[in-house]
Amino acid sequence: MSISEKPMRAEEAPAHGDRARWPFLQQPRGLIVYMGLLLSTTLFLFGVASAMFTFVWVDLATFVALLLCAACGVEAIRRLGLPAGVSRDLLGAWWFPAILLLPPLYALLLPVPVFVLLQLRSRRALVHRRVFNATAVALSGFLSSVIWHSVQSGSLMVGLGGAPDPHESLGTVAGVFVALLCCAWFTVFNTFIVVVAARMSGGSGQRFSPMWDREAFTVDAVELCVGVTVAILAHLSLFLLVIAVPPVLLLQRSLLYQQLQMAARTDPKTGLLNAPTWEQEASVEIARARSSRGRAAVLIIDIDHFKRVNDNHGHLFGDQVLLGVATTIAQQLRQSDLLGRFGGEEFVVLLPGSDSAEAWRAAERLRSQVGCMEIAVDDVPVSITISIGAAVIGDHGNDLVELLTAADLALYRAKETGRNRVCLPAGRPGVGDKIPGPRGGEISGHTGPVDSSGHTELS
């Protein structure tokens, strides 16, 4: 498990000073301290392990063989690419044999050339990201290797230097079970390190999936089983690694393809559906509502004065605002609602089964909750508000294009009349139709433009 990201855009980089030359300094202070602590700990352990290390030619041959296999995995990653954000690969198939078959020092060393190859042969990422990922794998692998060797030798001091032939127990059921537990510890600890860093880098508004959902647990279990199996094959003969490489690469390719396919559907800054995917899925829902004579509403949400936020506080803070707004909106929606980023500072929501009254209530709830967001720059709170345009199928259009057009016109009216409000288009409501106004009042569908003073209008 690792963190990857797209290269920083020019407008996101600081304009001058050391921060322009060192993107690492742009990270939150807590994250800088966290990464520095992990790196210092890893270097200290490297010194301790080196002092207790005993060189054996067979170990070096095993290390080189595993490194070549990992290099093949890097080439497979290069051809497909890595999705942005937290991603999972199958390189653990080569970390685990190093943990089980070699002294702990090699578990510290193996990630270094592998991540250098990833940087040179795969997509170039920020150097501090690569260093962090290598450090997380090295530290997790070292601790797992020490536990494994200590269990086999019965002594922590012997385990640090690598017990003589501890992998002989891989030929027993009990030994394989212990090996699985040690490698599972690697997975848990590495995932924990990465998730902590991801939360620190994302700010207070960042939302992440739990450390494991069903799919992630399945992937980690497969990686665990494959890695221990490769270790057993390498223990029998290094030449058996030749038959292990193709199936591992096939599994890795399948895993990365699935992650990239998901990444192609989502917006990298917010994790929401991107515009093409949202439009495709919303069109299906609208068609279903029309065929069943059901109701559905579309909301277009715009962050007020977002350009001013970027100009005054920088694009990195602007990205934090986008993420915070997206998170707040998502928390207020039903599971059946469809939320996406429409581009720039605009979001779109499809509300299946909602009429004008329900659409208004949902929009007003979103407007109110976003207005209560707490986002600060240097401990100074920054106020964020949104304007919303809404449209309902049957009243303001019969397909997605018509609904988006009507909602966009309503949004324009909301921005023109003061922002931080909800507008519903006049559309085609009947004479008796009523739309709930603020504070429990009602607005007639035939009244034309009305300023409700509660941030809800008809355009």
C-alpha cells in the first residue's frame, strides 16, 4: 500500500523562496515531523542491523533474485500506471520472501532500489512521497523480519542479526502459520503508517475509506498468500522464482487495471464522480424516473467567490476548500443520491424521487451545513458559502440536458441576487403548486422572481 499523486501543477506551487524549491516544505508541519521521525527511526535501525549483520553469499543471491523479480513488477506498473491517492500494488509478493528468507537488514534495503526504479521507470512523483513509501515498507518489513527471526531463534538479539536457517520451518504447517502472521503484521503496520500520513496531508476535511473494506481485505489476503507461497518456492530453489513471476504479474496487472478504471470515474481532488461519469449515471436515473412516471431533481452547487479564495489564500487552500465542501455535501445526502464534481468550483447532485418541496429542503440543508464549515488559514477562520440552483423533472425539463439548463439558470439567478441562497426556476408548475418558503412559509409557483430573505428564490 502506498501514496501516489499527480505532478503538482505550476499554479499550485509557491511563488518564491525555499518552498518553491522544496515541495516537501509545503506539507503540513505535523506531516513533516511524522515523515522525519519515520526516516530517522529507519536509519537508526539500519545502523543497528548493520552492526549485527553476518554476510552470507546465498543470502545475497536470494536478495538479487527477489530484486530482479520486483523489477519485473515495476515494469508491469510502468505500462499501466498508478492511480493518484492511496493505492495498492502486489509488490508484497517480493517483500514477504525477503522478510522470511533473509536477515532483517535486507528487508530494509530491498525497498530502496525498487522505489528508485518506480521513480525512474514509472510516473515521476514528488521525491518525498517516494522516500516516505520506501521508508514505510522498509520499517514495516524490518520489524516483521525481526519478529519472524526472533520467534524461530527464541532470541531477539539473534533475530536482529538473522537466525541461522530460520526458513527451514517454512516446510511445516506451524511454520507457515507463523509466517502468515508475521507478514500480516507487515500489512497492518504498513497500512497504518500510510493512512496516518494520508490523513495528515489531507487536512481536517479529508475523508478516507476505512483501513480495510471488503475489497481491500481481499487484495491484502491474496498478496499475503502469494508472498508466502513465493517464499516457500524460493526456499526450495531460487530457480522456481521463474515460474512464480508470470502469475504474480498477471494478478498485479488485474489489480492495477481495476484501480485505474475506478480512478477514471472519479475526480482526483474530491474523490467524487467526475462530470462524464455523473452525467452517464444521472441520465440512466432520469430515464428510469420518466418511464415510471416518478420524480427526480437536479441541484447545481457553486462555491461563492471561490476565485477570491484562491487569490487570497493559494490554490492548495482552495483544494482543501473543495474537499471540505464535497465532504460536507456527501454527509448530508442519502445513499441513493448521486453526487459529482461538475468542474471548477461546481458540484451536481441528482435526487431520485424528489419533488420541488423535497429538492428545496435538501438544497437548503446543504447550504446551511456548508455555511457552518470550519476551515482556517493560520488559525484564522475563512467563511465559505454556496449558491444552489435546482430543477425538477416534469416541472422544469424532461431530460438531463433540460434539467441542467434550468438548474444552471436558477444558479445564475442565485448568484446575481446576492449568493448564499437557493433558487428554483419558474419552469412549468401548475397554478396551485406551492414551493415551501423559508421559516415554514410558501411561495407560489406563479409568482416570478421573489426574494424570500431566507436565501430561497424563484427565478
